[in-house]
Amino acid sequence: MEQILWDTRRTLGTRSVNMRAMELGCAVVVLFSLLIAGNAEIYIVTVIGEPVISYKGGVPGFEATAVESDETIDVTSELVTSYSRHLEMKHDMLLSLLFEHGTYKKLYSYRHLINGFAVHISPEQAEVLRQAPGVKSVERDWKVRRLTTHTPQFLGLPTGVWPTGGGFDRAGEDIVIGFVDSGIFPHHPSFATHNVEPYGPIPKYRGKCEVDPDTKRNFCNGKIVGAQHFAEAAIAAGSFNPSVDFASPLDGDGHGSHTAAIAAGNNGIPVRMHGYEFGKASGMAPRARVAVYKALYRLFGGFVADVVAAIDQAVHDGVDILNLSVGPNSPPATTKTTFLNPFDAALLSAVKAGVFVAQAAGNGGPFPKSLLSYSPWIASVAAAIDDRRYKNHLTLGNGKILPGIGLSPSTHFNRTFTLVAANDVLLDSSVVKYSPSDCQRPEVLNKNLVEGNILLCGYSFNFVVGTASIKKVSETAKSLGAIGFVLAVENVSPGTKFDPVPVSIPGILITEVSKSMDLIEYYNTSTSRDWTGRVKSFKATGSIGDGLMPILHKSAPQVALFSARGPNIRDFNFQDADLLKPDILAPGSLIWAAWSPNGTDEANYVGEGFAMISGTSMAAPHIAGIAALVKQKHPHWSPAAIKSALMTTSTTLDRAENPLRAQQYSGSETVTLVTATPFDYGSGHVTPRAALDPGLIFDAAYEDYIGFLCTTPGIDAHEIKNYTSLPCNYTMGRPSNLNTPSITISHLVGTQTVTRTVTNVAGLETYVISTRMAPAIAVEANPPAMTLKPGASRKFSVTLTARSVTGTYSFGEVLLKGSRGHKVRIPVVAMAYDR
């Protein structure tokens, strides 16, 4: 969606200002005459000076606020609040010196994670800011979008993980998960507190709770500990509509309530729709607290300026985990590097503050380089199909059985019903303009002809774009007295995804075009017409099966078709990065969870309390919730250690012990299954129980990420300093030496050796190191074995040698097998070149 901007063309006139110098951080700002005219836009500006998270002193009158990596900043201290006020005053002073009052609007001051501000100004004013001393970067804002119950059992949480933390009623205790999303519906039973043990205070969390402007009720209840909304950029851009977007944390979309419930929703909440219970929903960490930072909205998504403000506030407030089911609509306007922009820089500082960040990898699959989550300090989550599938069938009067999908009850047992096509039961030929075959308008169809029969409808492009819905077809059929309905797909656009939708009457979607053709042929040959084409008698019959019960498949998990794929890119010229993405695979297809009755994100669930939807948006909160369980057991682990535990214990096998497979397009644009690679699943599918006791971890700190940036080709050291305030004094030789639980070399010439450091987080153990790799590349690890005491760290090296140039990536792994049963596996990815 194109960014909508206020048209604020105005001539500001000329002003002359006596030149005077003023100290601003380390710089002097000089005033000059301006003539400004143009369309105002939103810009994110960073300036000289350390943010709170990394300020080590040096400004007279202000003591250091930075702490060691394993300590937490006390944001309520006078040290922090006074330095924070100092930074905001500097931002205000810079703007007031450069521009006349009323010609700009500052939206936010960023003080905690990055030092800068968001401002609504003209492009000409932005250019003035770029030239001003003390200004490090000026980025035009860009849009972001959403990346849109059974899974606790599928992941083994009730029997394998929750008992280790005291049971489901203690799983995630005192861990705060922050959600930068579309808000929350606080009255949903997934977030209720009346049937659970009372929540005590949580002193480490300092977030505030907004009050609903309409009901005057507080959004917090002990389970929900913080609720705030961020919309200054959306308002300035003219995109915000308070009547549908809600100027509060209230979820006007559904997406935010859904993601929060996946990660931290209460255990055992019945999922009821249309009089049927589809099971019981639970979050991954049902006792974890929920902190809401609403920055996404139903019609336009969101703006990076609002999202960065939400992230900054969440870290300031003291969240432990941050879930981001959000990604950019497009690359930033000026930044060329995927890892360096205000969004990723804020997340780097969040990780420095000890916050684990889970981000949806993106929904652009199955195409290569479709990822929207790039940086090594983020856990980028791909989406899997779990073992639960819903199927249904239509039995025709000629005996043919047509497969389809539809979460519906069956028609009456041992009975068939007459099939009537919507186009044959029109009240008037003039209603053709309303696309009557969509069955969205009952008033254009003849109830006398539909009543007691099965209504046949056509699945048009309107369903793909969301102007038509299966829910509305069901309502149309029900209001006309139909026994049920059939939706036939007659042509398919590439990438069309069909999900089963719960309906209250028998209904089925025939998704295979060839099967729809069988249905249409049978209907036409069975239906007699007069010379004008009008039906004389309906003779086609059929019955709809029961689609309510899921079928459990051993072939799960599989990588979902829509899940974004690697390889990762280091810049927006799509140059391959020496860093594997995605990081990990988690359930993200057909996930039942809480929904907001106001939610419009999915037309089929308008007004409902639950929704079953798909996306890497659903996969990320699975990881956020599981990370909360790891954090609960190991409260002092760094974000990198938690990410390492999740990755090294993941599996590359499905339930039948076969290699994971991924949905992919075949030549005819039909979906097929292919052997999956690390570009599909990262390290593998998450295994929560093993992640609690990984044996070894691959740890990394803030300085390591700076070293990664400083050794990545094409990144200017000046740009790194602009965003991190650190010079490139520390180098690791090559970016592939970053201590991640994966190895990627995008351009292997001859022989290259990378090093990794592991830390023992278990008892004394000896590990034997083995390697496996595709034939084009030889791989060797050294030493072949090592013994580590508890808490000890050891280095090992992995040497890759190009044997043959194939023009494709080769995949393999390094396995560290411990004498006490731990298995630590890291993927290896490389492409050989001859020069």
C-alpha cells in the first residue's frame, strides 16, 4: 500500500537569522536562511550522542547510564531520567534552531535504544537536517505490515516442558512478553484472570496501562501488565481513522490478540464457534505476562516511526521477550544495508539490554530471498504446517467423490439433496452486476428455488482480495434456507492459499480446478434448460461430508508454502549474506487462537471470538512463548544463548523420522513437496523440551554484532558508527566468524576456516565432533573431540574446501555429540566458486 501523506503544500517564507554558534552534543549548529515548500513526510533522524543504553559518561553534569551486559538499567533512577530529559531537550533545541515554530511537528524522541527523533517535515527541511552538524542520519519513514491451539500438544509442552517449570499454571511465571502489534481485546478469556491463581506484582516491569477512552476501563488486569498505543506517525501521515483504528490499545484488527494468545494465552480455553468446540486453546507460556504496544492498524499496517517508538518503550519498560509479527512493506528509502536502519538498530540495542526478539520471517515464500528479517541479533521464524489437517468431500449423484475443505457438519446421513447454481436462481437478470455467483447477497437470489437444496457458488477473485468471504456465503445460504453450499474454484492464481473456514451449516470448498470441472460438467448434464437457457428442472444431487474432525499426519511438520525463504541478503541489491536466515521453524499454519470481535483482518472471522489463521505472524509468537519458558528456567541467559538453545536442539526430521519437506510450486503452479533445506527451515523445527537443556550454547554479545557489521562487505564504517556510536576497532576477520549456531559462506574460494566458541551449560561432558556435507564441498572440524567442565568455553574450527563448482549452494552440518546424551547440531551452508 502506498504511503498516504497529508498534502501540506505551504510557503513558509524567508527568515533571516543572526548567525550564532551553539554547542549541540559534540557539534556546532549554524543557522541560516531557508525557503521551504513541499509535501510533508515523516523522517527518522539520529543525532550525535549516546542513547541511555550505551552512554558511558563524558557529558558534563551527567553520569554514565550504561551497565554491563548481564545487568539491567534502572530506568527510574535520577541518572537515567535526567540524561533522558537532556537528550530530548537537545532534539527540541535542534529543531527550533533550524526551523520556525509551526513548520514542523516532532512525533517522538528516541532516547533509550537510539538517540534521535521522528519528525513530520518537508523533503527540503529534511535536506537541511542532513546537512546540519550533529545529525548522523535522516531516513524517510517506510511502511510495515502484519505478517499474517493444538500446537502445545504437537510441540510436547504439556508433558515435556510445562512440568519442569511447575505445570501449566507456572509456565512462564514472571516473564513479560511484549507484543508490537495491532493491540489486544482485553476481555477475551485467553487473557482473563478470574479462573487462575491471582497474579502478584512484577516490580521489574514499569509499563503503563492506558484507559479505554470510551468505557473508561483499564486495559490491564494482572495478566495484561501494560497496554499503550503509538500512532503519531500514522496521524501525521493522515492514515489514522480513530473510528476504526481506535486511539487506544484496543485491537481493531484481530492480529494482535491472536499473536498474544499464541505466546501467552491462558491454558485450556474452549474454542467454540457455531455450536461446535474445536478443542482447547493455550499459549506456549500460559502464565507469562502480556505487555501490549499497539503500532499496527487495520487498514494501513503501520509506520516504522511508530514501531520504533513502541520498541523503545517496551525495552524501557522492562519486557523480557519481544514479539514482532511485522515486517517492512519495502526497503528503506536511503539505507542500502539490510542490517542497518532505525528498525534493526533499535532491535540491536534491545538485545544489548537483554531482550530476546522473535520476528516473523515473512510471507513471501516459496521464492528465494523473500525474507523480511535479516539481522543476526533477531530470531527470524519460518512457518510450518503441523500434523493437523482438515479435509472434507462432496459426493455427487453419479457416485463421484470430490475432495475439498470445509470445517462444517455433514448433510443428513444417507440422504442426497438437489444442487442449484446461484446463476440459475437469480431473482432478476439485472442483478448480474453484483457478481451473484459469489453468493454474497441473499437478496438477489430466489429463496423458493434455494430452500431445502445445496447452493452452488463460484470462488472468484473477490475472495482472494477479501471483498467476498466464505463466512458470507454461509450466511447467504442459511438465510435462504439452503441445506448447505458448495464453492467451486474454477481458476487459480499462483500463490492462492485455501484455508478451511468454520461455518454453521454444511459447506465445502472444492479447491482443485479439475474437480470443480467434474462438478460443473455433472451439474450441466443433469440440468435441463429451455431454448433461452433457463432451467426447467434441477436434477443434479449431492451430499456434503463431515469436515469438523481433523486428520493427524505423521508427515508433519512441513515448511508452509507461504513461509519466506533464504538465502539471506546483506543489502537491497540482493547480495548474499554470510549469515543463515531464517533461524528456526515453528507452527504457523491454521493456528487457532483468540480474536477480537472488532477484528477485520480476516473477513471469515468478523465478529468471532476465535480465528484459525496462517502466517509467519503465527510462527513468531510460538518462539516468543517458548523463549519465555527457556528464560524462566535460565533467567541470566543472554538473548543469543536462548536463541542458540532453540536452534541447536531443533530437528530436521518429521514425525515419521524422514527429512523435513517443504511445500513448493511445481512447473504447472500446483503445490508439491520437495526436500527442505536450511534456507526453508534454518536450523530446523523447534523442540521445546530439548531447548531447556541444550548442553552447549553459542553465545554472542553486542560487540560481536558490531564486529559482524564491520566485516560485512559493502557496509561503511561511518554508517555503522552513525547507528551504534562505536568505531570498527573490533574485527572478526570475516562475517562468517560471528559466533552463531550456523555457518554460512556465500562465496567459498579454495579453503576457508571459521571458528566457533561453545560454552557448557550442563555438567562435565565430552563431545565428539563430526561433520557431513554435500560432495561439492569438503568439511572438517578440529579438534575431533573436547571435554568441557561446567561453565567452561572452548573454541573449535570448521574448515570448508571447494571440490567442485556447481553454481548452487551445498548443505551439511556439524554435530557435537555429548557423552551424557546432549546433541548439538548446527547447519552448514556454502557455495563454491573458482575465484
